[in-house]
Amino acid sequence: MSTVFNFTFVPWFRSVAPYIHKFRHQTFVVGLTGEAIASGKLSSIVQDLAMIQAMGVKIVLVHGFRPQVNEQLAAKGHEAQYSRGVRITDSVALDCAQEAAGQLRYEIEAAFSQGLPNTPMAGARVRVISGNFLTARPVGIVDGVDFKHSGLVRKVDVSGIRSALDMDAMVLMSPFGFSPTGEAFNLSMEEVATRVAIELKADKLIFMTEVPGIRMDPTGPADETNPIDTELPLATARRMLAELPTPEQPTDTGFYLQHCVHACEHGVERSHILPFAIDGALLLEIYVHDGIGTMIIDEKLEELREATPDDVAGIIQLIEPFEKDGTLVKRSRTEIERDIAHYTIIEHDGVIFGCAALYPYPSASTAEMAAVTVSPKSQGTGDGEKLLKRIEQRAKAQGLDSLFVLTTRTMHWFIKRGFQPVDPDWLPEARKAKYNWDRKSQVLVKKL
């Protein structure tokens, strides 16, 4: 192997290791759309799932079959019918759904059985277990529309799924359920995956979808000026969903978001919307710091928010010990009160445990992240990374290209998170004029 490969591979592998440790023995529910399979992405997604499982993650895979059922309906000269985004399943559509489910289950199990040399699946022994883990009930008649054989999840066989996962098997589920009387119902992949994640108390719910995620401005254009929002607090996602029109198509912004919000409201701490079109999207989202899609996170008792004048006293109390030992530059109460709108805080049960400020320099298309502080009681819990993520989001929302920090003691923390050292002369002129040459702070920059 080349020296260049060694110097890139080793730091990369070390950066991935914490995530491998963190997710070992956790449970992920992955919802795979039928569109992903129809587009020919099954083989690469299966390889990634096998690698994730090999690193100790318990996986429940729920597949969809929307395009496959529609294709079979078209072949039979039968039109697909929907109401409010839900399929109306008549007897013909039910037959097509059963055929599609059987065919896709066969294809997925076959894909997990491949073990060709010189492929990611070489030597992999992935046991796939599927079964009647769902009890269903009919949707019934809603607003005068009879959904016929379309159903909803009545009950999830949690103990059966957990028994299979405890045997180091991957559980494969089709969006199909049966009533206690044996009647078959066509379910939606999204509802099945969400309900299973909630009942299992899964650590993550992940949708592999047609959409790249939720954009910073969900109603704005899909271009570089409106990037994907990689992390949405539950409160923000809930508010956004309330403002969006009722989703009916999978490409509507709220279609997958509504299920992610529902999951987080019922105990799933993190839910994700990922684009299946990007090769390795699962690995990039799970094992890379910034991720690639949108993650909705339930912050529970912790609130990450912009500061208000009422927070000034708490910020002063938090940063004062760090000012005394020289880690932070001294700031007066008047200065903090004047700049309070620049601050973001993390609050636990009414106590401020972390803060950071964003000072933009629009003419240079950059911003300074200053007063970065995390309470010693909260260090090591990820609060620093959450503050950094929120400050990056605020900078991106202002159309800025980079973020810089000045530090004397924490440069390695920032370098590990994508910042690069630069000469102080790099600073915008307005900031350079205030640079303290006696303090000799390191200047670190991260491109957004």
C-alpha cells in the first residue's frame, strides 16, 4: 500500500472507532423504499448493512414495494388508487402486493447470501429471519373512502423480534400483516418501520428514501444556497411539520418527516432521512461526524436554543471559571448583554451547561465562533459537538462559507472536528485589528 494511503486511512479509521464503540449492541430499524430496490441499489445497501451488523449493530430491515406493486397493477391493466397518500387496496392490488412482497423477500435474502471473494460480503455470514411479526387491522372507511384491504399495525411481536436479534440474525419484515382471523392487509413500509422502532425502543430509525433529506428552508429551492439540514431538534421538526401542507407523495417534504417526528415523540432518540441515490449513505450517516442526510433528534430534558436576556446571569456563571484560568478572554456583563443574540446555549433542567457565540463577518463570508464553553459536569457527553453543529447551522443560514475560532488550549478538539490551522493574517481585517498578539491564540478555520 502507498504511503499516501497509509496517512489517509489510519486517521480516518481512528475517527470512525468511537462510533463503532458507541453503536455496538444498539438496535437500528431501517426502512428501505421499494424505489431503492427498483433503482438497482439493493446490492450496495445490503453490503453496507452487513458491515454495520458485523460491527455489532442489531438490525431490523423493513422493505417497501410501492413501485413493484404499481408495476404489477399496470401489467394487469389495473390502475393504482390512493387517497391522502395511502393505497386503496382492492382484491387485485392485494394479490399484486402479496406477489411483490414474496419476490422482494426472495431478492433481499439472496443478496444477503452472496459471499463472493474480493467483495464486501466475502466471508460474511448474515442470517436473515422473517416471519409473521405483525398483527394488523383494517384502515376501514375514512371520510367516505373505503380503503378495503389496506391496514394499520395492531400489534408488534416484540419478543419474537428480540429473540431473532439476540441470535445475531437480521430481521427482515415486509409491509404485510394478518388479522387474528387470518385476513391479509397491505401496510405501509413507513408505518411498519416507525411502529417497530417505537415498540422495540430502537436507538435509531433510518429511512432510505428518494429525497436527500430536509433542506434548511424546506419550501425553498433545491440548490447549493439551500443545503440539507443535517440535524433537526424535535421541537423544530414538529413546528416545521405543522407549517407544511399535508404530505401525499413520498417526495413531499413532510412525508418521511411525519414518521420521524412520531418516532422521536414516542421514545426513539434519533431518526434519519437518507438518500439511497448516494453510494454508502448509511455508512456516511452513521460513522461520519457531519452525516449526509437529516437527523431528527429528541433532546428530551436538554434544550439547545438561542440565548435570551434572561440567560445572561447563567452564561456569566458558566464562563467565569474559564476566564479566571485563562482559557477564555474576559467578557464583561455589559458586553454579554449587548451580544446576547449571538449566543447559543445548552440548558439541562433550567441550568445552562454550555454556550457559544457566533460573530459574522459578512464582507469576508466568514464568522467567528467564540466563548465556546461546556461545564465540567457535562464534558464528554457530546454537548460541545451539539453547540458546534448549531453554530454551523446558524452560519450556513446566513450564507457564510467558513467558521473560525481563536484558541490557546483546545486546538486539538477543533482540529478533530474539521478545523485547520491558519496564520492570524488570514483573519478578516475587522477581527485582525482586535487580535491580541501577546495572547498568541491559534487561529483555526473550517469550511462550511
